[in-house]
Amino acid sequence: MPQPRERFGLSAALTVPFRPDGVVDLLRLVAHARWCLAHGCRTVTAFGTTGEGASFSLSDREQLFGAFAAVGIDGRQVVGGVSASSAEDAAVQARLALDFGADAVLLPPPFYFKGVSDDGLFAWFARVFELLGGAARDVILYHIPSVTQVPLSIELIGRLRAAFPEVIRGVKDSSGDWAYAEQLLAAHRDLAILIGDERCLAAGVRLGGQGAISGLANAYPQAMLPMVQDGRDDDRIRRLVDAVLAHPVIPAVKALVAHRSGDPAWLAVRSPLVPLSADAAARLGAVADGLFTDRAAAG
């Protein structure tokens, strides 16, 4: 069995800045990653949902890891996200992160094919791990059915961890379904169970969850630490999540980062996404200010 690992803690689901031509703004990106790490995040997660990972080419990924290395952000501070329906492509993306020394790999199911069976999904994950060979380790299965439309059943997770005990480290539950989270924690709390919906985070930690990969950690990581470390509820976070969910989530998180930093360049997104309007971004910023009147103290 795998050796006991450090508790997962808080990871920022790292949002990514773009230049006007759509190229990743690496200088802003590494500065932001360092800010997150300095304000309570144990790691940052690159190429996840909030980070628009599905729009990143392999070249983009290589450049980002190179930029991290250039400023002294090492693999132990990074979780690498994967976004692929081909097992071969998923393995290539995962290997790039693992070769960088990533703390973990966030691996969703193949998202193109809908209505597939647990047997089919098991075979797909097994193929990814086979392709990785001895490099396969520290995989966090990613349950986000609102995006993939391919849920990970509690039973499938059990089959995968039984077959690949040296590979499966945990599960990120971004379903927002508290009943599913309770079942997941009851069945697999000895894994690193991470709660994606910040409104459920403190309750999940109280039941044995190990933390979160969080979009809000891009803007308010210090405010989230009592939730992650002690399972302490914070109504400000719940209300801010509700305000974010009134908009497309990825542009809304970027609007919060733009507001916190005073840098409107953060509003840019890659197509097919579009940024929040100036009015919507201003209203969201006003909500955040009303909840966190001392932005410096909040993180």
C-alpha cells in the first residue's frame, strides 16, 4: 500500500491570465501562483476547470511548467490537471506533470462519450495507467459531472483503488451533491477526498475530507484556511459562491482576481468563453467587498 502522505490541504484551482492575442501571460501567471502559495495554499492546480485546462495545448503546458521552474516553483507545489478523451493523450498530459515532479495529477474521465458503463470507464482509466507504467502515481480522480456529463460512481472508485492501490491517491468531488459527498467520505475517507463546492467544504472536512482544490482560493485563500484545516463554516464563503454561480463560473473567478489585484487584464478568457461585462464584474466585486471589507486581512 502507498505510504501515508501529507494532508492535501488547500490548492488554488489556478486561473490563467491571457494577453490580448490569447497567449498565456506567463509573467502574470507565475506572480499569481506565488501569491496563492504565499497566502495559504499548499499547492496550485494547473490546467483544471477554472484554469481553462481543456483549451491548453501540450506546448502551452510545457511552457507553463517551464515558467514555474524558472521562478523556483517546484513540482511539489503543483497539481497537474488532465483534460482528454483519448487515453493516449491523457497519459501524455499526465506524464508531463509527473516528469515535472507534480504533487498529484487531477484526472477526469473521458468527457466526449456519454452514457458509458463503469466497465468502460474502468478500462479507460486502466489504459491510462498502463501507458504511464511505473511513472503512474498520486492520481486524484475528478468527479465533475456538470462538465463531463460522465459521473464516477462510488463503486467505480472502489474498483479503481483496489486494482491500482499504488496509483489512486484521492477524489475531487465537484458535483455539488452533498449526498454523493457523504457516500464518498463514508466509503473512501482513507483517500484524499477533496470538496470542490466551497459551500460543502467545512462539512466535508468534519467528516474526514482532506481539503479542496478551489476556485475561490485564487482570491481569498486565507479566509478559506479555517474551513480546510478545522472544518469551520464561514457564511461569507457560501454567500460569495452563490454570487459567483449567478454568472459563468470561470469568467466570474477571473473577475474576482481582477478586482482583488486591481488588474483588469485578468478578465480575459480564451474562446469559446467570453469575459463578464464590466457592470457584472463590478457588481461581483462589490459583493466581495461587502463580505470581505478588509481585503488584505481576508487574503
